[in-house]
Amino acid sequence: MFIFKKLVLILVLCILFFPIELLGHESRPLYIEINETKSDIYSVDIKAPRSLPDFNVPSLNTPSGCSAQGEEVTALTSDSYLRKSIYNCKGSISGKTVELNYPALNPSITTILNVGLLNGEKYRKLLKAGELSWTIPDKENRYQISKEYTFLGMTHIWDGLDHLLFLLCLVFIASTPSRILITITGFTIAHSITLVLSTLSIVKLPVPPVEAAIALSIVFVASEIARGKKDSLTYKYPVSVSSSFGLLHGFGFASVLRDTGLPQTELPASLLFFNIGVEIGQVIFILAVLMVLFLLNSITPSSIKALFRYDKIAAYLIGSAASFWMIQRVYSFWS
């Protein structure tokens, strides 16, 4: 019976702390840009993440009165599929509906649509997972942008397993509520700085090395937990570690915004509310972690606690996943 309890406890911890799929940052949205290049002539660029199989890269069903000009061109890059096409549409497409068409199943990923017209009007829409159509509006709406970018920030942090596991390690290292608050605040301030600098193209770093370095940062904090040396710099001053690596994670957040694009007339609002969304997502995740740890400590017998350290078990699982991501991302430099 004792052995059975041990196995059940390990299984529960694996479910709680180990990602079901070894995917870090397959949270990138589908990105569609429609630009009026000449009167009634529109270019359509679709950028699909590599997480989609090539046979399921979507096309765009244009409004009635639009006809394709020439052949569609599809290209493959290190992290995405690019599909380009040209359409001739009679009259303005404002007020008309465009619709996504997946050849196979709808993968339920977030979609970002940008529309630019010759008269300078720019429209933007974030389609939630599962949404496939959008009626192009006549004017950009500040309230709508703030709501959509807050949602984008929240879903990005929740879908990005690498960021979540880094936060989980910070919670284990900081351990007490006051230290967790200070540590997460340092991480938030740091990644907010690089998020803004990178999104505005003041500081630019290539995405693949940044993502590999983010995986390495998780390996580092997981190894610190596994070693358990409470006198190390990481344990004494966790805010210094969270702030340093937070600068790096900010570049990762910015890569999503660069893929998404930013509205021309509501740039400050979109940046602000994306960051607010990220922070809301972080807080909800950390509160959920603390609740789970509290419940585990409440229901676990003292004899089991003496044999198992939740933080160390989690550190080995997290470190293994992050090591896989790091190798995978480094390998992608040459693939």
C-alpha cells in the first residue's frame, strides 16, 4: 500500500508539473495581412506557424466581387509557412466579410488580421481560437484594441509553457509570499522594458537565439532547485536572477507582438494592454500554483513529505523539458 501511495503521488506531480507536449512557444498566432497596393488590387499575406502541418495551412475566402490574380505562392521559413496571393476586388472591402478556410480541421489557434487601404485607413482584428470570419470595420476602435490585446497577452503567457515553467521555478526559489512578490515584480519590470524596446525596434535580437536562451534560463533555475544550495546567489537574491532573465524573456514576448503587428493609431494602448494581459496571466498562474501547493501540503502525510520534495521532483521534470527545448531550438539554427 505504501508503494502504491508513492506511485500515485509521483503520477499526480507529473501531471501537475510536466507539460503534456514538449512544446515551448507554439502559441504563435496565425497572421494575415491584407494591403491595397493599387486601386482595387489587394495583396494577401498569410503567415502560419510551423506547428500547423503543411497540408492544413489555411487560405482566405475573400468577399464576393474579388478574384485571384495569378498563382498563389507558398514559401517555408525556419519558423513559419508564408502564403502570398493577389486579388482584384470591385470597390472597397470595408464592411465586407473575410473568412478563413482550413483544408482539414480547424486547429483553434489565435488569428491576427491587419488591413491597410490606399486612403490610409488601417483595421485590425484578433480572432479568438475557433473564430474563422471577420467583417472589416470602418474605423479602428480603442476599446476593442485594448480588450483584444489584453486577451492576447493573457493567452500568450498561458500557452507559453517555457514562461510558465520559469515562473514556477521562481516560486519554488523565492518560497515565501513576500519574496515571491519581490521576485515576480523584478521579472515583470525587466521583461516590460525589453518588450517595449524590442517591439518599437529600438533594440532588436534574432528570435531563434532568444528562444534557445530562454530555454537555457529555465535549465539554470531548475538546476539551482535540484542542487538545493540555499546559500547560493540565486536563493539569497532571487530578484537578481528574475530581473536578469526577465530582460531575456521580454524579447520573447516582443516576438509575438512583432508577428501580430501593432495598430498605427493606437500603438501605446496596444503595448500597454498586451503587457497588462501578460501580468494578469502571470498572477492567475502563480495564485493557482500556490493553491495547488497548499492543498498538496495539507493532504500529504508527514511520512510522505519526508521522502519527497515537490520542488526537486518538479525541478528534474522541468529541467528535462527545458533541455529538450534548448537542443531543439539550437538545432533549428541550421534546419
